[in-house]
Amino acid sequence: MINTGIYFTLPYHISGSLIYSLIGPKEKDEDGVKSNADVGSTNVLNLNIAYTWKNLTLRVIFKNLLGEKIFYPEHIRGNVKTAGDSSRGFYIETTLKM
């Protein structure tokens, strides 16, 4: 797995990150574990934007912007070509520091 990204801070208390992940195929079989040859490399791009004001942070997270189909190898899930979190996602998060 390779992760690379850009972290940024903008005026008006805005910050965020754009993270690219390359999840490569399984290189070799482990003893006694079957390989799922259909599981290849996957590209994932996530965006995170936050606004902070005093002790309050509002964050918007966008997952899998490229819309890649993500599959886990069978040795992780116990099934052949089990779908992972493949859909694009949109999340809102609020944090209050006391």
C-alpha cells in the first residue's frame, strides 16, 4: 500500500487534505491460504475539509472520489472477492473540545 497526499491550511480557519492510496495486489500465497487472482490493484482518492472556530471543528469527508470498485482478497474476509467499501461516501463530523 502506498499513501501520498497534500495537507493544506487556508485563510479563515479552513484546512484539509487530499490523500491518494494505491492498494496493490497480494504478492504471494501464505502457507495453506488460497489466492484470489481476481483481486488486483485499487486506486482510492479521499478529500477532507475542516473549518475550526475556537473549540469547534466542522469536517466534511469525501471517500473514494474515483468511484473504484474495492475488493478484499479472500484471506482477509474468508470469502472469494468480497466487496469492500466501494461506494463513494460523504460524511459530516463535528468535534467540540471541552
